[in-house]
Amino acid sequence: MFKTIVLACSLLVPDNCLEFHDTRGPYETYKQCQTRAYEMGNAIMTLQGNEMRPKAFRCDKLVGTKL
């Protein structure tokens, strides 16, 4: 199982970054997690306008029931 996290940074202040944690998962496969990360990136750009852009994502492998 994988948990999706997306890092997005401000275009105006590049060192101002936020982590966005997925609330839908976890996901069975890395590919599903990756697909969700791209979905989240598109949503971030839509909701934040031209100020925030996704820079990276990660899919954390969960151990047991830990989120």
C-alpha cells in the first residue's frame, strides 16, 4: 500500500513550498499512487491559480496500518 504526497512551491517565492497529503488513499500499487499524484498536481494548479506549481511527488510505502 502507498500514500501519495505532492510538493508544490510558489512561483513568486520559490522557497515557499507546501506538502499536500492525499485523503483518498492508500493505493494498492505504485502506479495507482503515481496516477493520483498527477491528479493532485492538476488540482493544485487549478485551486491555487498561477501562484503554486507542483514540483515533486512521492509514494510512501506503508507498513502495517500506518498512514
